[in-house]
Amino acid sequence: MSKLIIDDLELKGKTVLMRVDFNVPIKDGVVGDDNRIVAALPSIKWVINHGGKAVLFSHLGRIKSEDDKPGLSLRPVAEKLAKLIDKPVTFVPVNEGPQLEEAIAGMEDGQILLAENTRYQDVINGEVVKRESKNDPKLGEYWASLGNVFVNDAFGTAHRSHASNVGIATAMEKDGKQVAAGFLLEKEIKFLGNAVDNPKHPFVAILGGAKVSDKIGVIDHLLDKADKIIIGGGMTYTFYAAKGISIGNSLVEKDKIEVAKDILEKAGNKIVLPVDSVVAPEFSNDAEAKVVDGAIPEGMMALDIGPKSISLFEKVLSDAKTVVWNGPMGVFEMPKYAEGTLSVGRFLGTLNDATTIVGGGDSTAAVKQLGVADQLTHISTGGGASLEYLEGKTLPGIACVSNK
């Protein structure tokens, strides 16, 4: 790729500022899913194994008031990282000022430091100022002054222009310092970029989730590139409505029905919709559910795809060489309506000759639950970022990395 990568840099003796994505679930001071921490390990190890000092920055959650700060400290993440990397990690409970500066100045080559949640800068002394999330240039310049080089390895925030990614990068380049992509960012660009710009055919996109509005840009961008686009989840029934098929009480975006009609007209035979649905009279895992073909009966709502749809989707996917999947096929969080999503994940695990890329929380959760994650080519760490990348948008967190 044309971007500068972490292994292009001379790191020995350098203070390496690294933006990572440690936005992980924490309950009672314990990290839940550590996937994002694990994903950052190759770049962190590369820095310390090559004699650099790794200074890590990350956000965690959203800070809207001073009361949010104690529950969104990165201290538990520092403890988890230390266990995963089997090395001490110095945690600094601030991200600005003498305490941080002194801690960085005292680092030796090969050591790791994690600064406090960058979004603490969004609320200062009780006032909402959003210095981090609105990319305050002074904050970016301050952070940039703390190191010799900058590595962006946070794909999960690559679609956002924040002080801790674009701000640092801009200030670094102004000072003639290098800005590189970490291995995770490189991997995301490689797989998602190739899938969209240079896919092996047949190329099949699977798009699920509740709202057509969330995926319009992706569908539009992929219509000219994909051989088939499988639609699942709640967005199905806006397409049903566009085709004049009864949807009962199913989820529908009435203001997007005309958009769905336009998509269907442009797509020809590329769009593949479910042919049957699991329906229930209410949005509940305890409701009595049944499978219906085609139209959804009055008083019922569709909550998952049915067995005929699963077979149809598997047939479409069977000879695919590139597959990109984003979004669940049904109400995945309820076990009764999870089978459609799980079936897609299960089948993707059998496609040994295809490049299979999964993004989005429920899609990722499904392949992990099934134990097929290792059988897939790539699991994206960024939900919103991967969607915008699939739309063909320029992501600020990638654009800010220096070209080779």
C-alpha cells in the first residue's frame, strides 16, 4: 500500500505515540470483550521489540459530564493489557500536564505507557468543551509534542477527526515528523479496500440490520461492484413495502420506501431478499413464533429470516470468491430470532476458497459464538468505520497517515 507503515520506521530510542482503539466493555472494573486490545498487540510489540517507547492513547465511551469519568477510566484496560502482553504497563491517570510529561520523560526503551481516556478532554471542570472529539488543534499539538513519531492503529475511530488521531498527525507532519499506520490499520485497509476496489468474483455483499438508512450509501457504492447483495434484518421490510408486499407490524422506514424502490430498479437482479420470515405478535423472545412465506400477516412482525431464506442465501454464497458481511439477519440478541444470523456465520466458515470479511457488532459476535472466527479471512474492528469505508468514503484517520 502507498501509506507509511510502522515497519518502515526506525524506532530505536524513539518515543512512539500510538493511537489505539481500547474502547472495550468494562463492568465493575473488569474488561469484558478484549478483542480490540488483542488486535493492537502486534503493533505495540513491534515498537517495544525494536527499542521504542510505546505511549498509548485511546478513548473509552462518551464523557458528557464529570460524573462519567470514574466509570470510564482506562486503568482496567492497562491492567488487562499488561496481562495480555506479559509486561508492565505504566498507567497515567491524566492525559495532559506535568504528571504525564514526567512519566514519558522517565521511560526507558521497550517500555509501555497508557495515558488516561482521551475523552476526559471533552469535559473540563464540569464544562462540556469537546477538545478531543471536536479536534482542538492546540490539544493535538500538545500531544504531538510528547513524541518523536506517531502511529495510528485505531481503525475503529478512523472515520472520526479527533485530536488524538488527525490532530496529532497534523501537528507531527507540520514539524516534519513521521506519521505511520499500525499493522491493524494496514490490515483493515488491505482487506476492506481490496474487497471493494479489486474483489475476486463472484463478489457477494451481505447487509443486515434494522435500518435501510444506515446502509443506503453502502448499497449504492456496491451496486456496480458486487455480483449479488443479500439483504436481511429489519431493513428487509422496507424493501418488501417498496415491492408492495404486506409487512404486517414489521419494522419499516416509511420515508425510505421510495429510496428502496429506486435501489431495486437500479439493481436489476442483484438484490436478494428473504423469501420467508420468522414472525411473532410482539417483540419478545417469549412470544409464540412461526415461519411464514412471503407477505407478513396482519398483527405479526418479522423478527428473523426463515429456513427457505437461509437455503437461498447459502446457494447464492456457495460459489462466492469475495464476501463482505455487515449486520444481523434478525433480532440476534434474542435466542429465538438468532438462527438466521448464526446460519450465515456458520456457512461463511465453510467457504475455504473465498475471502470472507465480517464487520459490525452482531455479525462479529455471531462468528465468535460459533467458533468460526479463525476460519474467516478478516474480522473488522470498526463498525462505523468499516461501513463508511464500504461506502467509498475517505476516512480522516487513514488520510492523515503519511504517504511513502
